[in-house]
Amino acid sequence: MSNSRVFATSRNSEPDTSSFVKDFLALIKIGIVNSNLITAFTGLWLAFQFTGIHFLQELDIMFCTLVGTAFIIAGSGAMNNYIDQDIDPVMKRTKSRPTATGRFTPKFVMTVALILLFVGEILLFMASFAAGVWGLAGIISYVVLYSMWSKRRFVSNTIVGSISGAIPPVIGWSAVNPTLGLSAFALFYIMFAWQPPHFYALAMKRTEEYRAAQIPMLPVVKGFDRTKKSMLIWIVLLFPIPFLLTKLGLGFIILATTLNVGWFILAITGFKAKDDIKWANKMFIYSLNYMTILFVSMVIFSVFS
């Protein structure tokens, strides 16, 4: 396939390399890849710390796990873009994706997605059989259960999508210790409960876009008040998390509880907010900081626990 059929050319008929790279990163959803790698690394690191295995003795496992995880997430993101190429032009948030603009052909996108998924799975199975199996579970839950099945049909699509988002730390853990204990479950639970309030906040900001695309997100179907109540419930479900990871010490428990209380208070203020969109934006930003701080702190506290 020639370059001219994969992406547009500049006025001088030369490929715009910087634009291609930007489009490619958008295709694989590089932001999602990076954020999920943080959780995958945390699972990997905690497994090393809790089992007493030094990471320098297993650098090959670290490489295969992290690169393999990055590849299957990137491949799944590309596959999602392929599936959503008919609705992405409707939404402001997604209309600049290369599948929506026509910069990448569907055949090119499908080829990239399959290569990334295939290579990623090979790397994960090289790390451990369990990591490869959990990788497959992540691909199926995101591409099939979420993108192909629930996203356009059910208001519970966000919860279904949360399954795949909770799997990366388990992949990391299982690469070192295939026997999943309470700590691995806690990592899955954190990510599963974190995602609904995170994505509901985004959905509130983009309600009209989702309505135009006929995606049954909770704010579209049930309204803002019902969405706020759901967000509060999911945040409350995060409160037991610190006590499932007592191995990380008292400092982590205090920090995680403080983050939970802060998010809870912010969620409560939403019921009296005069500007729902402004409040939703605060919730969205808090959720991003929450996830980053929580998982980075796990790595730090595990070193001193």
C-alpha cells in the first residue's frame, strides 16, 4: 500500500510526517495507552515487591509485559476507531481522528490494529501464560463486549467498558505471580470503580455530542441528577480500597482515604452546583489526578513498606 493511500500529502506532494505521527498517536489513543501503562507497571511492581523478587533479575519479563500491554491497548484503541468511524465525525471530541477525517484508510487501520494485537499478545505470553490470557480478556472485553456490543445499545455501557480498563494492573501482576491474591483483586477493583465517575463526568461535558451520535450514555438517557447520584455511589465504593492494601503501610491508607474523602466532598457539591458542566470538568480533572497520585504512591510506598 503506497503512502498516498494511507495519509494525505502536503502541497509539495510529500508526506507530512509530523501530521502522520500525530494521526497515528490519535489512532492508537496514546493518552489511554500511557495512563493504562501506569496501572500495569504498578501491578508488575507490587508483585515484585510482595513476592520478594528483584526486578533487575526479571528485566525480560518487565519488557515483555509493558511493551506487550502497550501494544494490545494501542491495538484495541485502533480497533475501536475502526468500529466507530461512522459516529466519530458527529462528535467534536472525536471528529479529528484519522478514521473520521479519512486520513487513514479502513484497511490500513485494521492492519495496524491486528499487528499490534498479535505482537502484543506474543510478548505477554512470553512474560507468562497468565499475562497472555489476561491480555486476551482485556481485548475481548474492550473490543467485543464494549465497542461492538454494549456501547450503542445499553446505558450500562460505561460499566461494561470498565472491565477492560481494570485489567492492565492484573496483567502486570500476573506476569510475575500468576496466582492472584487480594492485592491483585484490589488493583482491579480500584480501576473498575474509578472509571464510571471518571467517564460520567466526561459524558456530562459531551452530552449533546453523545446524543447526536445516539450513544446511550447515562447523562443522555437518565439526566444529570441521576448521573450525579451514580457518580457518588461509585466514589463511595472506593472507600474500602486502602484497607485492601494494608501491606503498603499507614501512610498509603491515610493518603488514599484523603483522596477518597476529597472526591466524595466534590461529588456532594454537585447537587447544588449552579453550572453542571463546570462542576463536571472539576470532577473529570480530579479523577485524573486521583488515579495518577494513587498508583504512583503505591509504587513509592511499596519500596518502604
